[in-house]
Amino acid sequence: MKGLRSINKSNRKKRGIALIMVLLVVVVLVTLAGGFAANMKVEAVLARNMGSERDLDWVCRSGVELARYLVGQQMSIALEPYDSLNQRWAGGPGGQGSTNAVFSGISLSPIEGQSALMDFLSPDENNGVSVKIEIVDMERRFNLNRVADKLFGRRFAMEKALEFSGCPNVEVGGIVDSVWDWFDADSSTGLNGAESSQYQDMGYVAKNGPFDDLSELLLLKGMRPEWFYGTKGNMEKTLRGRGPMLVDDEYRPGMEELFSTVSSGYININTASEYVLQLLESIDRPLAQAIIRIRAGADEIDGTDDDQPFRSVAELANVGFTRNMILDAQNLLSVRSTVFEVKVTAQKDGRKRVYVALFYRVSPTDVKILHSHWN
């Protein structure tokens, strides 16, 4: 009897150990399963993100190619021998050639939070992708290198730009001299300018060559960020040239809104703001506003159906330009744009990519990409 009790006790002990081992195995298996599930979830997220990145990459690149095609085809429309803000490439409703097969049904303006281009880029119910394409011509601004070159004698343009930005008159001369010293190839310091000797303590030297990027202006002696960036005030869509023609006193355009380093060197009178137009000595504020009033049509708002773009520089006679003024203006003004910047913004699954490209239009079938980068 005593031996039987000993055997039962031993069996219960073994069963207890077995139960503990089974529980440990279950815990290990549950832990492994949980870890596996977590890893699978991570892998799924990574796979989805990778797929989104791939989709966004191709959508952005496709958007740039579409933009190149649009600005190229715009040049082939015989009824519109100009580039203006009411055309499709600029986000407008379309000019006389908007019924052209290339432009019909295509708009760069967002519609109900989506782009009208979505059906073009993603016919399978958009595939969860939203895309926005913005095109800006560089001829709506003054070419900085034409201003910085003493041979062109465009000192007035930089002085006027600094005045618009809020720079005090006593500091304007020194900054203009610094612009010229930065651009010219010699090491002779202008009256109030600066050459490499003044910049060495800051860790750099004068460029002694053309400006490659507008941000170089921030390196100049005397330049301040508020003059470079300006203040937006209450004016809307200033970058695209839209919004009220008369702005409040708080608004001051910065250097980045007035100049470009890459353009044909001409200013497009159909896309330039009244501030850019006033960078020319022959155009004061009333004349600049008259130019915009005529091109904007009855509603005096650029980029709408009633716009009346200038078809040639000679039509400036309609705003009071004399024959001699028009002859002089033809050296700096145009109704065509040559260099364009496109910005493509694509979003999917909470992810966003922005692709920017700069291209040069030679002909309807020759639009060269000069530079591109991801923001």
C-alpha cells in the first residue's frame, strides 16, 4: 500500500512537470507566432510603402513629361503666338486653342480636391494617387545676370527691386555695388561693394561669375533675408501672378519673386507682375498697371476667360508706348516664354513626393530638361 502511494505521487509529479513543459512550449509558440505576425505586419507596411514610393516616383516623372508635352504643343497653336496666364499650361481655362485635341479635357487646376489629370495618369480609378502639376515660366521675372552685368547697365532694376522689398535708400547703393562685385571677374571693390577679401572671414569668396542660384544673393554684403524673401501680406497667389491688381501696403515682393537666374533674358509682358514690369526705367507704376489691366480683360484678373493677352510687343502702343519706347522695349520684352519650371506633387497612402524640373523650349517638338531634383 505504501509502495502504491509512492508510485502515484511520482506520477503526479511527472504529470505536473509535463504540464509545465507543455505550458512553456505554448508560451514559446504564442510568442513566436506573435513575433512572426508583427514581422509580417512590418513587412506588409514596408512592401506597401515600397509600392507607394514606386508609384509616386513614376507619377511624378510622368507629370514632368506631360508638362513638357503641353508647353511644347502650346507653341504649335497658330492662333496663339504668345504665352499667357489664361492658357492650360499655366492653370488657366484655356485660350483660343483650348479646343485643340491635346488640351481638351486636360486642366492643371485642381477640381474638388483632385486634379483633372487623374484620369489621364491613372485610369484605374486613380489607384489611390492624387497629383498636382504646376508650371511657371521664368520669363515672368527679370534675369538677374542681365542686371548684375555692368555691360548691360541695369543698375536701375536692382535699385527698384530693393526699394520694393523695403530696403532703406541709404543701403541700396552698397548692395547694388556688391551685386556687381560678385558678378564681375575682377577683384576691384566697387564704391560700397565687397570682393573676396570681405567674405573670407565668413568662409567663402566672391563668385566672380554669373549667379547660378538666387540664394547667392543672401551671401552678399548687406543683404537681409526679409528683402530676399519679401512679405506675402494679404495678396493671394502672388507666385502665379493672380490676385488683386492693387495690393495693400503690407505686401512687399522679395528678390526671389522678381528675379530668375535661368531665362531667355526677356520679360514676358503677358505673365510678369506689375512689380517686375517696373524694373524697367521706361515703365512706371501707372503704365505697368495699364499693361496688366489690358491683358487681364474686363474682370482685371489674370488667368480667366476674358483675358486679352498681347500678341506682340508692338501692341504696347495701346497703353501709351511711343515708337521709340517700343523699339527700346524689344530688347527686353517679349510675349513668349522659353524656360519653364514644373513642380509635380503626388500623394498616396499618406506618403508624398515632390519632383521639380526646369526645361527649355526650343520648338514644339524640342523641349529639353535642364535640371531636375526631388524636394
